[in-house]
Amino acid sequence: VTREPNPDAPSAPRVPQVRVWLTPEGDRPVRKGHPWVYASNVARTSEQPAESGLAVVWHSDRRFAALGLWDARSPLPVRILVAGEQAVIDDAWVRSRLDAALAIRTSAFGDDTTGYRLVYGESDGLPGLVIDRYGATVVVKVYTVAWQHWLDAIVDWCAALPGVANVVFRCARNVAQHPGTLPADGDVVRGVLEPGTRVPFSEDGLVFQCDPCRGQKTGFFLDQRDNRRRVGALSRGARVLNVFAYSGGFSLHAARGGARSVVSLDLSRPALAEAEANFALNAGHPEVSACAHETVAGDAFELLPGYARSGEVFDVVVIDPPAFAKESAHVERALAAYQRLTRMGAVLVREGGWLVMASCSSRVGGEAFEAAVLRAVEQSGRAVLTSERTGHPVDHPVQFEGAAYLKCLFLRLGGRSDRRR
Ligand SMILES: C[S@@+](CC[C@H](N)C(=O)[O-])C[C@H]1O[C@@H](n2cnc3c(N)ncnc32)[C@H](O)[C@@H]1O
């Protein structure tokens, strides 16, 4: 039986500690290294537990299990930091995990990509913490109030990175409701950024800007970098339709790849204004300035059938919708929505062209997504000539099942006659 951490250790006392005993059902996932403990797997806690702090977790047989973040109000009250061994979870410990995460990124990105994820939560051993870098601006986003006890150390570490001028704090909705001593969502905690300021960064040599304080996620969808590059490589001379375009990430890669024309479609007018601004920033690329870029604001589900009715066809159709299934109860509904979009998109692809379908719903598995999309292509009467599934880029490593949310299918479509062969 391992000893409990010494609460009088020099660096530990300011963090409230909460003792947590697992149910027998809760033992197994922790023993297998899973980083989450659901509320239903907590048998009991010490009396009057703090709202947040360090969880000292015990198996149902009273053996020491793990140290984790404690968040009394969360459906995941414990997120495991260290399992099966003791550690002092102080600022130095957090910094060592941040350093390890940084090492992976610095060897992956050069000057042409200054927008990337520095820390991807559980997969970097820092559960519920995301840190994204946009050039001179770093965004720290927390998904649990428990990080308030180490936040100063995290922000100091970010601010000390070479070339960093600003650090912005973001938090998930559940955290904003019960902030504790945390800053407000969108607060600039180091440096100066006036409200609404866009910060520049590059991705594969293209320049983008985003609003780190108010933009979706932390300002940009960094996770699609590799898929955007790939769309760029398919776009020479192409007519491209980018559905759920946000600030035009896929659109710009297509344009730089030599697309003749690109349509960026999104429900959000502000996002499309960002897409136009991003095109303007890259006008120095001859391919971008030669590409006819059009933005269309509206609901994809309503607008796509209109393109089919007017007989439009595209060489590349990209469909990257928001997460449809945030709970497991919504998986079937999400799959049906992916199928509807696939059918609507497939009929717009010229013979031999590409349909690129993405899903960021973590509840929808890769196999289920692929099967649903392929079935929907078949229902639309088109043949699949080639099919390839891609996943996460290097700065979004997948270290446990729950981390693998992004799936993307690159499908080259044949005509109706190809199906009969
Ligand atoms: C996952 S993001 C797309 C990210 C984008 N492909 C990129 O690479 O940056 C989803 C986008 O869908 C938009 N959206 C949500 N519902 C929509 C709808 N019904 N029709 C069109 N766009 C929608 C959101 O505004 C958001 O920009």
C-alpha cells in the first residue's frame, strides 16, 4: 500500500486535497490507465470536500490508486494526473509536463507554421487543459475549474516562451458557470490585446488571423491542418465547394493549390468575413489572387439541395460540420445527419472528383462514421473509386480512446455507370 502524499510538503499545502474512494466498477478503468473517473464511479469522498483541488484516489480495496484533479461539480469529478505512484503535483511538476508537450511540437513545426496546439489535454498528461499558440499569442483553455490552483504557473510558462507577447484565458461553458478564482472567458491575462483584435499566424506558409478572445474554440480549427494541406494538393484547376467553411481554412489551401474558384459556405457571417480577410492577407500568392472566391451565408442543409437543383458540379466538395453528437444518446441522430450531408454533397461532385467528409464528434467512432458515409454515397447512386480515412495531426496526439475525435474521409467518386461494373 503506497503512502498518501504528505499534505505538509512545501509545495502542496495551498491546494485543497480531497480523498476519493472508487466503487468496484470504478477500479478497472483507473487500473487500465484511463484518465477519467465518472461521478457514478465515486463511492464516497472525504467529508465536506472542497469545490476543486487535488484528488487522492483510493481503490475500493483501499489501496492507493492515483492523484488527479478534483472538480466537485463536474460529471468527471476526477481527471487522473498520475496513476499508481506518488508525486508532488506542484508548479514544477506541471511545468515538466508542459516542457514535454513543447518538445514534441518544436521538432514538428518551423517558421511556416506558427499556429499549433501546444498542449492537448489528457494526451499530454494534462487533463482538461488545452493550450494553442497563434504566433505571438498563446491561448490557455481549461475544461475544469481545478486548474485554478496551478494557473499562474501555466500562464507564466506560456508568457516565457520565446516570441510570446500575449496570453489569453478561455474556458469551457461549465467552467464559466462556476469560475472559482479563474479569469473570465476571453480575458487577456498577459500582454495587451484590445477587444476584437485579430492575431496573425501562419499555417504551411499561408497567413491567417483569428480572434483568440471570442472566436470559436480558441479562435481557429488547428486540428484540420493536415487535411487542409491535402485538399490544397487536390485542387489544381478545380472548382471547390467548402461547406462549413468557418474562416476559410480549407478554402485558402485550395486557392493556393491552384483552384479556379472556391465557394465558402457557412451559417456565420462573422466567420465568412474572417474568410474574406484571410484571402486578402494572402493576396501576395499569385494562385490565391487568381482564384475567384465567393462567400455564401446560410444553413448548409437548406442551401446544398439548391446547388443540385441548378445542376452545379464541383471538382472538390469539403464538408466539415460542427460536432453533432456531444452525448452518446445523440450518436444515431449524428450519423443520420452525416448521411444526409453526404448524399447532398455526393451529387455535387463531378465524376472523378473528390468528396471530403469530416466528423469532429468524439462520440462517433471512425468505423461507424466511415460505414455511414459510404452507405450514403451508395444511396446517392455514386461509386466510390478510392477511399481513405485520416485522423489527427501530430500536435493533437491520441493517447486514449476519448481523445480520438477527428475523422476525415477522402473519397474519389465515379459516376453512376461505375457502380454497375
Ligand atoms: C468544425 S467548424 C468548421 C471548421 C473549418 N472547416 C476550418 O477548417 O476552419 C464548423 C462550422 O460550421 C458552421 N455551422 C454550424 N452549423 C451550420 C449550418 N447548419 N450550416 C452552415 N454552417 C454551419 C459553424 O459556424 C462553424 O464555422
